[in-house]
Amino acid sequence: MLAGMIGMGGNGDAVIDPVDRVLATAEAIKPLLAGLGPEVQGAILAELVSIWLRGHIEVGASKHGVARRHILKLWADTVLQLTELGG
């Protein structure tokens, strides 16, 4: 599931499995979110997703709104699938 969302970057980190990196980073973040309540957790995640989404569009791209909606839909579909897997 996660493997479909992530690609190998050109930053020399090919030795580390990207799925392992995702899971380890998520585990490291969990204590930061613990006990904050769903509203604050959701707001933090929304801020992080907005930063991530902005980074996927080139400045001056003519159809950036359409591309952002498409990328966000793919991400939301992945989140829903992960939720079902973890349920």
C-alpha cells in the first residue's frame, strides 16, 4: 500500500527501504500527537498535508488547482485504504 505512494528520491538514501522510513517516521511522530485530541491532531495533519501538497506543484503551473485535487484524492484514497487495513 505505502510502496505505491512513495518513490525513491535522488538523495542517496536508496539503502533504506522507503516503506520502513515511512513507518519509522510515523512511529516517531505519534508521541507528538498523543493526548492532543482529535481536533488538534487533525489541524496539525491538515497543516502538514497542505505543506506537502504545495510542494508538488511547480510555480506558474497553469492547472495547479486540478493537479492538486488529483494528488489530494490519491492521498485520501490511500489514507482510507490504510484505515481499512488497520481496522
